[in-house]
Amino acid sequence: MSGSFRPLRTAEDMYDYCKTYDMGIGSFKFWSVKHFRLIEEELKPTESVFTAFVGLLNGFNYSFAITNDRILMSKQALVGSFVKSISLLNINDITLRKDFIHGFIEIDTTKERVSVVVVKKCADNIHECIHKSLDMAKQFSASKLSESQTLAYSEADELMKFKKLLDDGIITSEEFESKKRQLLGL
């Protein structure tokens, strides 16, 4: 995740990111892109992918993405597909374990523990990028919360100004009610 952050929106972007930043190796580009396409289709309009990687889950190649809201994992099979979503709010911890051959990214949630097998030489990088992405997601959520609080304050401030205009007899009660409905989105 070096350089400036650029949200990943397409399956090809996610695959290219994995190749460029050594974020795991899928069986073939064709299948990895198919797996990432499921993630692309699952993304909400307000969602940004901070990092993507490839690994084995239950013995099968999967594509993974960390967004500002959740962890997505997907697998396109010859017949059917599988997409799983884990809310970032349900993440207890993400740890890295290694043996002689593999790296294991352990995702501990409130409901389950998911173990993703990754190429050992990529394991440290993937683990670090996951944690950086989780930090970015927290910052993203904090800025959105701050933005919504600022909006709410601005709307309340505007409403108080119009209430004063009503009290001073400058506007009618109908004009005040109309402006109130507009500000509150009613």
C-alpha cells in the first residue's frame, strides 16, 4: 500500500493491485478476475476497497477485499458462486501465523474464526496491508461521523435562525414551517 491511496472499484483494479503489491497469487488471472468480479458486483455505491488479496479458504482459491465497511471474500466456481461479508464491527482481531511453507491470516470475529492460507513470502505484506486498511476504515468512518454531525449542527443552526425570524415577525408561520420541512427533509 505504498504511494497515494486510490480506491479499487473494478475486478481488474483489484487483480492488478495484487500483482503490483505482491498480495498473493491466484491460480490464473482469468479465475482471479472472476472471483474479484463478484466483489465488484457486491460493492455499495459508498464503499471503497482499501486493499485486496488472494488466498486459499477451505482449500479453494478466493479473492478478498477490505472496504471501509466490511471484509468481502468471494469464489466463482464452474457452477455457482460464493460471497461472504464480515462487518468490520464484528472483527475482534486479525493475526498472522506462519509455518515452513505457508502464511495463515487468522480473522477472528464475534461469530467465527476464518483462516486464510497465503503464500509465505506474501504473508507479512498482506497482514500489514490489512491492518493499514482497517486503520483507514476507522479514519473514514470517523470523518463521515464528523461530517454528519457538522451537517446536523448546520441544519439546527439554520432552523434556529428561521425561528428567530418568525419570532421577530419577519416571516410567517407558513414560511417557517415550509423551511423547517425543507431543512429536516420531511
